[in-house]
Amino acid sequence: ASQLLENFTAEDRNFNLEELNSIDRWIVSKLQYVIQTATKQMENYEYSFAKSTIEHFFMSDVADNYIEIVKQRLWKPEEFGAEQAKKAQKALYNVLYNSLKGLSPFTPFITESVYQTFYKQFELTTSIHQTSWPVSNAEFMVQSNVDNGNLFVEVVKSVRKFKAEKQISMKEELSSLTISCSQQTKEFIEDSIVDLKNVTSVKEVLFKISEDFSVEISQ
């Protein structure tokens, strides 16, 4: 991730949610609910649950899905635009830093090492263990971002499953996806359609407006 944040600046830490692409808004909004849940668990002395809550978000939502979805936009700003890359950088920095703070009581040494290696230059606090426990931002808590983003990820998972069952490379190009979904979900997916095409290696994405969500894949 530090390579993907190579030209990140301290000023980039501050942003408005609406300036981001939809899939960037998904991960930032989901983080707020994760922080809220983990905080309640810590307050109730349910430390193992808090650790699991943050770990699952970090491993599944951030590493397995978000970074995979946006990595082409981050790797190739010359192709997809420097402004588009910057949006993903702002979201990525935010979720990784807050995940790091949330994990620091449980894995103190590796989180400190990562902090010293990368985050200290921006945050300026001597140690991650002198920073605060992450605090949720009410302005970033948008449930529709979470719900629609989860459906976006379901599309990606459907393609991964399809390719695995067909025993074809994840990079092999597909002819089309047909997504049945609500108008709101359609607009959310369309806002990050470039990321969807990149991560699924699909030529064309089609939509059907429906109350029921489903994905049809054409090889």
C-alpha cells in the first residue's frame, strides 16, 4: 500500500466524502460502522470480538476487495487520471491508518513498525501508541454507501466464482455482465464502472432495473 501512496501528501488526509468515487465512499463509510462496533465491544471488555471485527474488515473488505478493485486506478494514473488516483489514495490512507490504530492494542509491534515506516511522516506523533483509538465520523456514516458497495463486491465475487468454476484465469476477459438491481445501486455501480471493468476484466456491463439483485455472466 505504501507504493500505491507514493505521492500522497499531508493535505490529502482531509477530504469530503462526496468528492470520492462510489467504491471509495463504500470503504470509508463501512469503516465508520466498524469503528462504532469495535468501540462498543472494547467498552464492554469484549476485546476478542473487537479484534475480530477490525481484522475481518482489514483482511476481507480492505485487502481482498477494496485494494483489488481500485489498484489499476492507483497503479496507472497516466491512464485513468491523476485525480481519479488521488481519490482512491485518500480513501486508502484513511482506512489503513484507522485500521492500524484499531489493531495496535492487539498487535503492538508490527503496527508500530508500519507506523514508523510510513505513517509517522504524515501524522507526526512519536508512536502509534500515543495516538487515539479511532473515532467514527458521523458525516461519513452513510448506510446506502455500505449497502450498495456490498452489492458491488457481490458482483466481483460472482465473477471470481464463475472463473474459478470454469478454471480460467482471473485476468481472462469476459464479454459482458448483466446486473439486475435497483436504480440507486445501478447509479452507484456506474460511478465506479471503470474499477468494476478492471477488476473483473469484462468488456461490457449491462443493467436491468429490478427489486431483486442478481448477476448474469457471459463468457
